[in-house]
Amino acid sequence: MRMRRFVVTGVAVVLGVSAVLAGAGSVPASADPVPWPPAIPIAARLAGADRYGTSVAVAQAGFPDGAPVVFIASGENFPDALSAGPAAVHEGGPLLLTRQDVLPSDVADEITALKPDRIVIVGGTAAVSAGVEESLKLLAPSVSRIAGADRYATSLLVAQTVFTGEVSTVYVATGRDFPDALSAGPAAAKAGGPVLLVDGLQGGPSQRMVDTLQQLTPRIIIIVGGPEAVSETYLRNLRSGASATIRLYGEDRLVTSAAIANYAWDTAPMAYLASGWAFPDALVGSVLAGQNGDPLYVSYPGCQNPATAGSLIALGVSQVTLIGGTSVISDSVTAGGSTCIA
């Protein structure tokens, strides 16, 4: 039974770790080790000398013949890039990372090679400086910036600016940390919608959030993460924004990542693995996964969580692409034998 069968029109359906994972049949809800398939080869490892070089390597893999648009976000913090990822997929371009005060030379060289018609900066000048913006203006005919007063306002502005028509599905995740929203990125891209960042410990959505949902008119709102990330009160107050509201979550970021994959995909020949603790590589990997219609799992650096292994088995994954260098995520995450718990 596929996860999406838990969707009930007009009913808020909360999928906890046992419900989410048990629904897939093959994905265990317990922490007991399960055998790792002995023959899931690593199709590729995309990595550079640093986070900026990795963003270049991912862009080169995804857009070897150029791109009409490039999204730029800070590589020093995660919120703006989380919002930019699904937007970049929607617009058909990569996400490249920059330092706050200077555009890395390898990023500039990649933009030149991509020959975009436009560049979209996501985030204010505290994240991507005016000096970097001036450097970008030398590399494309059009450079624009999407920035709000904070990460939440920026997220909503990205959705309002890029997703101008109706969407069927909106993903909502906490903006206080990155793993939930990061794993949701490819799933949101697959559904053709955005990831909206919220402060889920507030009592309910802001008026700007309500306005954004009215513009997007989604049929389904998917809350990613447990009540400690997006409270039950927030969820209840959000329900009027769509016909159905679903919560996908697990006992930790890794199980939540598997739950998202199980909900959004029936099968997936390819999957992407990135560290669940080092956000920069995973951010750009999420965009490539979304572009290719594949899930991205956040992982332990050197071994695999049982939920992830079970999800890969259930979806029939036959190849994986690793995002980041061996110090971030090692080849051993796909080794034969048993999974690990820590």
C-alpha cells in the first residue's frame, strides 16, 4: 500500500512514524537492523573542494548544456537556499551558493559557462551582499533579488513570485532547522509546488501565509516534521488553507526523510544521499534530485538508518548518487551488510 492512500479529503490525517513506515509494507517502524541490498552501486559522487565547489559540481551534472536561470543563495546559512531549491527546479535552473561578501571564482566561472538569461538572488544583503549582486550583474542580462524581512517572509515571497498559478500541493516545514525542508524539496518539486518555511511553534499562520495559500489554492498541505517542529495548534489553524492536511514525520530527521520518500514516490530507480548534519551540500543536491524527479535522503555520514535502507528497498532503488566529499558522506553508507542505528 502506497502512502498517498492515507489522504482523506476534508480530513486532517496525521501520519506518525509507525503509520508512515508501516504503510509501505517493507519499511520497518522499529530500529532493528535490516539487510542492506548488496548491489546498490554508487552512480556518482558530486563534490568539490568546498561547499561552493560542490554547488558547481552539482550544477555541471544537472545542466551540462547551460540553463536559462540561476538561483543564488548564501552558503553560510540554510533558510534562503531551502526556499530557493524548489523554485529553481520550477524555473529550470540550478542553485549555486555564494559567500556573503564575495562571489567565489569557481561559482562565477560556472555562471559564465551556464550563460543564463537571468539570475535570481534569494535573501537580503545580510546574506548576499550588494557587492556580490554587482558581480553577478556582469554575468547575466538580468539580476533580481527576492528578500523579505526574515526567512519566513522570504520563503513566502519566493512562492508568490515563482509559483504564480495554482498548485496541487504545498509542503510546510520549520525554518528553525534544515533537514525536514531539505528532504521535502524534491517531493515538492515533483508535485510542482513550493516548500514554505514557518515558525511552527507559533500559534498559527501569519496573514501573509494565509494570503500565500489563497494565491496558491493547494488541495493538499503537507506538514513535514513532528509536533516539536510544527505544533498541533499550528496545524489545526492551518487546515482551512486546503481540502486535506497531512503530517509526515518520524522519530528523527532520517526517519522523516524516509517517510517523505515513501509518500511521494511509488518507485525510484535513482536516489540521492546527503549528510543530515552538513546542510550546504545537501541543499544543492536537493535541487538536482528535484530536477531529475528522484528522492533525496538525509543520512548518517558513514552508515545507514534502518528506515532509509527499508525505503530504498521498497522503492526499488538500483543506484545512488552521493552529494559531498568523503569527509561528509562516505562510500560505506551503501556497503553490504547491516544498517546502523548511530
